[in-house]
Amino acid sequence: MDLVQSEAVLETSRLWLEPLYPSHALALYEPLQSPAIYEFLPENPPTSSEALTTRYQRLSSRRSPDGQEIWLNWAMRQRRETVYVGLLQASVYPDETAYLAYMLFPPFWRQGYAREGCQRVLDLLFKDYQVHLIVAEIDTRNAASITLIESLGFQRVATKLNADVFKGSTSHEYRYELLFFHESV
């Protein structure tokens, strides 16, 4: 499985999707401190910009330690204001499937940035990585994320009960899938 456009900045009408590097940690640390981001995620804000730099160093390899998965991560940046609005992530597997994840900073919620960025990544995954299935797993309580993923054409295919326990409560997850059939040549 080859890396395709892993170092290219992807563009949309309002965003630049910059490949994530350790150098992004300083600019992203502060917006990642918002507790609202983590309401439906079994994680907490980064403990320091140094810890975030270390994490981004690991992700910037663009591959899992065993080399089997491709890790694509982007910092989403407004083109006009040049401010970061969130993060996008795709993991590509040898069986031509991928997982999609995203995190938007609260000041930019409900403005279409997540949809715009996700759509660009979906296009990349289907066209350049030839995946046939993209999966997203979403906490059943996250109505905004459910609305977003359904607007992109994903179909709910399963519910995983007791997926996680965090922040004092049990979390269930929906599994969403988006299929793509490549034309034969």
C-alpha cells in the first residue's frame, strides 16, 4: 500500500488541510484544551504542548509501527483567516477499507467546516487510495456528528452497546459505513 499525497496540502473552497506535523502542536494545543470537544470522546485534552508534539511526531510517520496501516492526519485551517478550525484523520487498511475521524474546535461548530473537510478526505480516499468502504464510529449521544456523517451519505449499520465507559457514564457507539464501487477498466 503506497502513500499518496500524504505530504500535499489538500484544498477546499474555505480550507487548507495541512498534513499534521510536530510543528502544529504549538498552534493546536490551546484550542484542544476546550472540554466541550471531549464530551463524547474517551480521551482528555493534551497535558502539555510537549506531549502533543510527541504524539504528532508519532503520527507524522504516516504509518502504523508494523507498516500495515496508513495514517493520514490533517490540521484544518481557514484559508481566509488562516486560523485552525480542527483536525481530520483517516486510517487506511490493506483490505481497502478506511476509518474516518474528525475533531472541530467549538468556535467553528455548525458552520460546515467539518463537512467540507470530510468530503475532501472522502474524495482522496476513494480516488487515490482506492478504498471501497469507509467506516465512522460515533457516540450515540453525539447528535451533531450523526447529522454530519449522515449528510455525507454514510449509513448506520450497527450499534455497539457499552463501547466505552468514560467520564462517569457508559457510551454506546453507532457504526456508519460508506461504500464505493470502483468501475472496472
